Amino acid sequence: MGLLERFLPSTTAPSENWRVPAPGQCKCETHIEDVLDLEVPLADGSKSVSVPDLLRSGALATVPASEQLYVVHERSNERRGPFHWRVVPNGQLVRFGDPGAPASLDDAIFVQPDVESVLWLEPDNILAIGAPRLCMRGVQAAVVFALTNSRIRTLA
């Protein structure tokens, strides 16, 4: 997947007026409560972590970004977005992916249903996700599915 493919224009109009989808109004295929029984393997293969443990640790902390949908690239001043959600794992997701793997975590999130764009704002600390039709629980489920993708780990 090319870098530019991760920054497709949003299909919501106008994106500056985006509001968090009301309960029952989201277009999520899956919510976090649907994947609580999944285990996410660590990149080193030593063990797995349950989704409830990820939630308790704050690794899936997700907040809407309706007041800051766009970000400006620090070197080029290019405006990117919209990014409707921020996932703030504070470095806790690094242990699930391998830098030498065929895909990165942001690539694996990008291919989830209804995710339009993904960008690390601060490497390993803040992840911006453009997903206007997903609710917070749907974004968390998308991140879990990405974490379970074997392509983010080096294949032995």
C-alpha cells in the first residue's frame, strides 16, 4: 500500500462539522464488546494479552477529535485529515508489532472497514484515525483487529 493511499479524502460532508455518531447511529460492523474474547499475541511470541487487559491498561484509550480534525505536517506545513479519533496508547502497542514485519500497525488499521486514514502523530504515543462513521467502540475494535493481524509481526 502506498503512503498516499492512506490519506484518501473523507466521504463525509462537510468534515469540519463532524460530530461523534450518536448511539445506534454508527456504521460499525463490530464494537469492542464483540471482541472481548480475543487474545492479541506479543511480537516476540512469548504470550498473548486479552482485550480486557488492553482496555484496563489504557492501550486502547480513544477520544474524539471533533475540535482538531486536521493536523499540519511540521516540515511541509501540509494540512492532513480529517482524523476523527485519537488513540492514545502511550507506547503500549509497540510490543505487538515488529519493525521488520511486512506491515505496520497503521497499515493494518487502515484496511479495517470504514477507516479512511491513519497517521501516527507522535510515534507510538498518539494515533490519529479518520473514521467518521465509526463510534469510539468501533474504532477500538478496528485497532484490536489490526493488532491480531499476523502481518504486523515478523513471520518465522
